[in-house]
Amino acid sequence: MSTQDRERSERFRIRPRPPRSRTGRSGRAFVTHVIAEMSQVGRGLGRAGDRGNHAMSRGQVAARFAGDRLQPQSRRVVIKTRLVILASTSSRAVQTHLRYIARDGVTPDGAPGVAYDAQGDHADLHAFEQRGRGDRHQFRFIIAPENAVELEDLHAFTGEFMARMEVDVGSRLDWVAVDHWDTDNPHTHVVLRGRHEAGHDLVLAREYISRGMRFRASELATEWLGPRTELEIRQSLSREVAQERWTGLDQALTARSIDGVVNLSQRTESKGIRGLVNNLLQSDKYGTPLAQSLRVLSAEFREERMMRAEEKAARLPALMTVPMIVFILPPLFIVLIGPAILQVIDAFRHMH
């Protein structure tokens, strides 16, 4: 290598360095700036997660494993949850709600509701309201088993469910409940303090509120009443068809839908339905007039129906051959030949 080449190689040697800051800061300042920006993003995510999915949320693990034993025949329980931020309500909002759930006419005999808790059959609603005055928030549940009438003891069912909930969240819970029998489907109103037994706020994970509690209640109802029979499942589906609310049928359709659209042709085994769906999809894709497409499709259906009828008519003689031989021809022979045979028999009798 010549002296000129050696100088050129030294001249173009790559020397990695931190990127230069336009403001004149050093490479150390650049790294510090990156770390600061990442910290800002992390804090933003932390604030969003504080609503129910941060590290202090209770019931995350239980929500993942709850429902593993559930089957299509398992009993169903509806749980409606409301999170109430007490600071944004009036000072008497809790008292008003407690009086509402314990109002007159909610028992089977029309008497006022009787509040109970984990300690006994009679709970002091005033003392419960006093204990929760310093709480940040409060949970309000409505627990409605599908076969609540068959449970008979809705009080014991609610107590057992709340005991399992304490295991899931890892804390003793301070709650009161009142059973309501004033509707077609008996249910229970539960008011739960948003306070952990250690003294800090009780935060429940979104997954546990949305499905974990419902799965736990379904498991308990199935243990008490046993799996649903085929007749009960059919009766339940027939009731859901006429109900104007979100039901299990809607959930099943949503699970099978793509972008909110259910492929009707895959849900039925009818060739006509598949043809109609494909025709509608093609009309929407290529922009052909829908009325013209439906007229062409109806003509094809009529021709196909006529062909099936002609095919059945052509097969009719072959199908009628065996019945004619077995059921029609023997009586015909008897009618035609029977009198002649009787005359021959009478003639032989007279000869003798």
C-alpha cells in the first residue's frame, strides 16, 4: 500500500459519536432528553391504567381462570355493576340509595326489604353509611340468577358469592345486600365499599368486573342447581328472542361477526340462503342494480324448482312399480278372475 493510500484510509476512518444537538447540548444531554421523553410516555400510560388495570387492581388473576369449568349447560347469572365516585355525588346520595333498595314491597309478601351482610341476617344500613363516608368510591351490583326462583334461598347464595369474591380480591369486603322479589326475575342489590381491609382504596380489575364476577356466580349457581337441561336451554333461547336487551344470542352473533357483519350463508345449510347472500355481496361489490339482481335470482330459483318437480315426476313411474305389483295387481286379479274361479268350483260340485 502506498503512502497516499494509507493517508486516504486514515482520513475516512469512521468514528461513531452521539448525534449533535442543534441547541449545542452534549451527547449526555441527548440521552437525558430521550429518557425524559420516555418517562413522560410511561406516566401517561400509568394514568390511563389507573382506571382499573394497574398493578394494584384486584381480581386480575381470578378473572383469567374463572369460568374454566363452565359449559354450555351451566347456569347463567347476570351482574350489573356501577362504580359511584362519592365526591361527585351529593352528601345524601348513599342514604337515598340504601333507602331505595330497602323500600316497601320488595319481598314476596310486599313487606320492606331486609338488609343483610357477611355477619348476619340483619345489617344496620345507617352504620354502613357512616363507615363509608370517607371512601373515595362505592360499588353497586345487581345480581340476577336466571333461575333465582329455584334457588329458594337467595340470601345464602349472595353470601356465598361474596365470600368467593373476597378470595378472588384477597381482602375482606364490607357490603350490604337486599333481595328483591318484586319482578319476574328475583335479584339482589349489593352495595360494596370501595375500601380494602388494609385501609387503601379497593380497585377491581376491568376483567373481573366484566366477566370474572359473572363466571364465579355462574359456577356457584351450577353447583347449587346442577347443569341446565335441554328443555331449559330451549326455553331460555325462546325468551331471549323476544327480549329487547343484550342477550346471549347477541353475544354469539357478535363472536361470529366480522366488522359487525354476520355471514348468514355460513350459519345456514340452505342453498337458497347462500345464493341470496352471495348475490347481495356481488351486487354491493360490483355496483349492479339490486332489483335486477333479485329478479334474475328469483328466475333461477323458479327454474330450479321446476326442474326438481320435473325430476320427481320422471321418477314417479319407477317408484310406483313396486307398490302396484304388491298392492294393486293382486286385488285386481282377484276381482277379474275370482268370479270365474267360483263358477268353475260350483260346476264341479253339481257334476258330483
